[in-house]
Amino acid sequence: MRFKWLILALLLLAFAFPALAQDTGLTQVTFDGVTFSLPSALATNVNIVQYAGGDETTFPPEAPHTRFYLYNGFPAAPQSLFDQGAVLTVYRTADLAGNAEAEAALQQLQTLLNDRPDLTPYMTVADDGSGQTLPFLPAIAAGQVIRARVQYVDTPAMSGISYITVYRQDVSPFTGGEFIYTFQGLSQDGQYYVSAILNIDTTLFPAELEAFDPTTFNAAEYYNQSVQQLNEAGEEAFTPAPSALEPVLLSLTFLDMANPAATPEATPTDTTTDPTLGGLAGTWTLVSWGPVDAPTAALPNAPVTLTFATTGVTGSGGCNTFGGSFEYNANVISFRDVATTLIACEQPVMDQETAFFNALNTASAFQITGDQLQITYDGGVLTFTRAA
């Protein structure tokens, strides 16, 4: 047996997110070095399938992976990706070697994330019905017909792209239940390829295929109009909304990236004996970040803030807001379960925000001198001043 699967009936307990679980209903899922938070609004159960590769009966052939089927109720063994509400697949990039479809998707995604070109052309369909496809794993024996709502997505642990698409083997009008929202991304260290799929329904299109004349059907015109409809629609037009995947993507981390040896142990925050939280309590504004000998000044038009309270840590990365928990002991500090919104902003705001969130992920020590706070992380120091 090359497949191994397990069923986890996940009760939505408040212990998963010390600072946030009571409000957001998140449950932490950890398996084989992969950890993420599952919101009860998205799913209550998980089926986990491990595939070692080498099964020549699958078409297109699949690379080794660990797949998480997120669902409600209690189904039988996992079936098609499109029979589930949401599916999260994690590949080690080293395991993609030798699989032509997977290697092509990896190379295209790496190029997109390195070069960051304008993604608008990918949402246009040519007169002959063709278009520039975007990376998608697992490979599907059908054509990627359209791409809508395409954007770059950056989280503390990953970078990637998200979009809505339809896969088809024929040419005909769409129905509301065949759309897929997907995130295709790479871990910050490049060791993992992550594919998240959310099967969505929309009232923008009929529930059943309506009669049409294939001899006069203009596929390119119809596809471009459909992309425009999808781009202009609000979240309320989709069930579930694409944002339902945000808590999963924002919380996704990998054991290899945690590097526990690099961060000293910290004890849980004890607010009963230390109401000042070691002097951290209150709001701090970022002044600079980066190497001690060559710091980068914070952008004045996109202030980054960090607020410590007994309930956890909150603030703004200059574009997106965030929240999470933290632990400290003497001058040792670490941040846990940091979740952010997923708004895309212009550069250089996004560069600063990405650096800030990455720094929080590897924070190891802090020092307070007067109204100045310095947090040491892998690669430099975050310097803050206490806000009025």
C-alpha cells in the first residue's frame, strides 16, 4: 500500500490558540512536521493521506505528498479533489524531481515569485480561447480554462499566488458549482510546495448548464466576460468565500523551518506576577529593522506597530493587521500563532511587512532601554520606540 490515510475527528477546543481561539474557533492540526489552524467555519474534520509515489496507474502521475482533506460530517475514504470542500496538499520540493508536470509547476511558480511580474495578462483569454496558465498542483487531466482574482500572497512562512479557476475538457458555459479557489505557494526556505484548493459555488452563474448553440458560442468573449464578473464580485457572491482559507494559510508552518535549536526556551506569559509583561506592555512603533551595522529605516507612511497585552500580541505590519500569542522569560522572547489579514499593498510597503513578519517568526531575545525596545531575530534587530 502506497497510500496511508487517517481520520481525525477534531473537536474545536480553545487550547489551540491561547490568545485567539476563544474568538475565532481555531483548532491546531499537526502531522508529520506540518502544522496549521483549522477554523470551525471551514471544516470540523480532517482526513490525512500520505502518498509515497510510484503508482503508475494514476494519470497524470502524482509526486509524493501529504494531503489533508478538510470536511464536515464523516465521509468514506477520500475520493476526488473536487468531491471535498477544501484540500491542502504539501509536497517536498525535492520529491518533485522526475515528475514532469510537478517540475514544470515548481519552476513556473519559482519564476513568478522571483520576478513578481504583473499578473493581469494571466486573466486575459485570447481570441482562440487560449491563455497563459498559472501553476497548479496536483496536475489535472483537463485544461485550465480561466484565471480570475489573481494576486500574490505572502505569509510569514510562505509566498505564492491565489486565483479562481475552472478546469474543463470541453467548451461550454459555466455553472456556479464548478469554480475552484486555489493557493499555490512555496515555503520561505523553498523546501515545500503547498497547494490549497477550495471548491466554491457562486450565484453569478446558473446552477445547471443552460441550452446554448455550440456553433455560435464565442468561447473567448464568454471567458473574458466571466473573468470580469468574478473580479468585480464581492466575497458574498461565493460559498464558501475564498477568505475562508485565510486562517489555514496564515498559520501554516513546517517543522524544518521552526529550527527549535536556534531559539531558547521561553516560559508562558505570567500576568499574575508581572502585569508589565517584563516591561513590554503597551504599544511600540518600529523605527528600524535589519542588520545591526546597517539597519533599514522604517517607512514613515506605513507605520509598523506591536502591542503587548495580557491577551496576546496585536498590531499592524504597515498594511495588514495581525494577532497572536507570545512567551517571554527574562530577556528571551518568542511569538506563536501569528495570523494576519491578506491585503496586497504596493512596494516597498510589502517588502517591509514581509521582513517584519519573518523577524517575529525567528525572534529570540529582547532588551528595553528607556523608551526603546530591541528584538533580536535571525538576521538582525527590530528597533521600536514606545508609542505615546
